[in-house]
Amino acid sequence: MKPLSKSGMTREDVFSHLEAFRREDVKWQDGRVFGYVFDPGREVQAVAQEAYTMFLSENGLDFSVFQSLLKLEKALAAIGRRHLRGDNQVVGNFTSGGTESIILAVKAARDYYRAKRPDIQAPEMILPTTAHAAFHKAGAYLDVKVVSVPVNGETFRADPAAMAAAITPNTIMLAGSAPSYSHGVVDPIADLGRIAQENDLWLHSDACMGGFLLPYFRRLGVVVPAFDFQVPGVSSISMDLHKYAYTPKGASLVMYRHKDLRKHQLFACSHWIGYTIVNNAIQSSKSGGPMAAAWAVLNYIGDDGYLEIARRKLEATRKIAAGIEAMEGLRLLTRPDMCLVSFTVEQGSVFQLVDTMNARGWYIQPALSYDNSPAHIHLSINASNVGREDALLADLEKCVATARTLPPGDLVKLVQGGLDDMDLAHLSDKEMADMLTLAGISEDGMPERMADINGVLDALPAAAREQLLIAYVNDLFV
């Protein structure tokens, strides 16, 4: 990478370089990407961009200076309260995304029980194996032990009995998903709510993916399991806006049943010589752009607009799921509750199928095996994908046949064979570097096809996967 330009670039050079930086990015604008980007279309994007730019320099560090941001945040929290069927006691805050919302909820639960139960010195939270990785990050950051419990092997929903059995004197928190990211199913939040009430525990309903869209599905006649503040026992809910509300990233809400719970999220510091510090989220300085853009998009699309988006997405999801279910060589893992579809292959490699599809101009997401969930393909179906169902299914059918004939690479075979002379759970730096080289990863970038890399990761124990990924990313950002 070049150093900072000495005398500055021209405007044309600046934007030419920026275009070059994104040359290898996935081309999400054509509606063939089923993950990461939630595209509302050019018209909505233009509104979002103008609102974002309008509040680009306003700083959420001090809401007494920028009272506009205080008003915007309260307005967004009020939308979240109504949408999640909360009463007037429900409160919430705007965050940068689902991960921040979840970390804040775990912090609030931890500090709530620090005050209420000082005898708990090693707090634990019980998660189904489908709970988002953000809970594990929160546990690592906040020193809350994660107790992971297998889900039902057929529906992939959380198992309330198994979670209840995992409760110990140190348990402070339970979590469920609405829906889970990988399989798109809503956990039995009502059952978890009863367990939380019986054991005086905090229950977080992670509705980052579904909190905004599921109420519209319910209005369209879909039977949606209860997951919101109508469920007794739910203490907090996370709901992303930058997913299926189609606002720019990063935009999420974390909501609490009442402010006596939310106060444990807040941070204030007077133990320094400087300006007053009180934060309602993790960030201090933050642009008002995402908040203004979120409010603008929500009100520009409106309730009727979102209902129509939900209707079209529901039809597309049903068509894609039915097509996969009927296709020879594929197996739908479960019937989704929302527009998240997961499926696997009956023969051959899931990862070869992903590469073969992506070579045809699609982007579909691989998911590694873990516990009772096999390696599979994940589709997040959004508004820009609607109308491309037939093309997706036609290419998928062709690629299934092709991918079945592609053998695993030599490194995948080696790892699958066991690597008897290597401790896969405790790889050395040299062993990790050697594996990365064999997989085709170098300082020059990633290989065109990722099947071998994903195959290696899938064959390794989870702890070794994490070691390998950390080693790679640690070398990548130099």
C-alpha cells in the first residue's frame, strides 16, 4: 500500500482509487447476491444517502449539543416499541448493528445480576448452538461464560428442556433467536420465557434478522411463533434495521422491557480530567448519518410499503424453498419461518456447489458443519432477489450435477484423513502457516475457488478453525 500522498490528490484521482479498491468486490447491484447486502433499490438508496450526508458531521457523543440526534433516537426507539408490541414502559437505544445490540444486552444482564446477586462471581449464559456468534463475542469481551446447548436435530429450534437442564446457580441469562440466522426458524421464545420467569433469569430474544419483518409476515397470515414483548419473561430484544428494514448500515435497536433493566447498559465516567462522559451505547463519538438515514428510510417506505415488500419476499422464499426441496441431489434442512433458507447436498461437496454457483455470477453463502447441523448453503432472500427465483433454481440444478463430479483437494483429503502427527486442537504458528499455503492463501490474496479452504475448515475441530482464522486475519491486516 502506498503512503499518504504528499501534496494531496485531485478529486478525480481520489475517486479513481476508490473505484479500484472495490474492483474485486461482489457485484451486489444486480440482485444475484443472497447475503451481506440488503438492497432496497435506487430510489430508497437515494433518500438514505441524502439523509446520511445531511447528518454526516453531527456527533452522537453529546446529545445536549446535538439535540437532533436525541430526537431521532427517541423516534426510532418508539417505532421499535410499537413494532415489537411493547407497552409504554419499553425503552430502547440505537446501535451500530446487531453485534453491538447483543453485547449491550449481555452487559446489562451481567451488571443487573451483579447488583441483584453479588454472590454470582462467574456469570453464565445459556445459548442454543444456533445463537449468533455475537453472544460468544459478548461472553469473551465481558467475561460471561457461554454454556452452549444442542438444538432439535430435525427442526433446528432451541430445546427448552435441554436449556432448563443446563441452568446452574451461576446462570444469569438465556437467549433465543427470532429467527436463527443459519436455518431461519424461530425458537420457542414463549417456553424460554416461562423458564426464565421460574428461575428469575434474564431472557434475550435475538430478533436481529426477523424483528422488523416477522410482524408483516404475521399480518400476511403466516403463523409466527411469539417472540416479542407480548411474551412474559422477555427482558430485552435486539432488532436490526439495516437488514430487512433496508436502512443503511449500521443501524440496529436494542430494546428493554423497562428502564430499570436498560440503566445497566449505560456507562458514565467522572474519574478523569475532561469533558462529561455518559454513553447509552458502546461508541462515544459517532456520526448521526446512520440514525438519520434509518429514520428517513423507515418513513419513506412506510407501513404499506413494507407490507408489500414482505408479501413479495414471502412468495419468493416459498418458491425457492419448494424448488430446492423438489430438486434431486439437494435436501432442505428445515422449513424456514422467514426468508432465510438452508439446504445441503446429498452427494459431493457443498463447498464445490457454492463455488460453481458463484462462478456463474451468483453469491450464495457456505456454512460449516457444527454439532448436529451439517455443512450447508445459506440464502438470505431480500427485495432485490425477488423475480430471480427461476434463474437461481435453473442454475442451481445445473451446478448440482457439475459439483458432484468435482473431487476434494489434496489438503482437504489430508485433513479429513486425520493428520495423525498433528494436534488439530493446538496448531503451532508454523503448522497454521503451512496449512494456509497449501490451501492457496498467500499475501497476494485469496484463490478464485474457496471449496478447498472451506473443506479444510469444515474438517477441523472448532477450536482449530478459530486458531487458523485468527492467524490468517492477523497476517492479512499488515
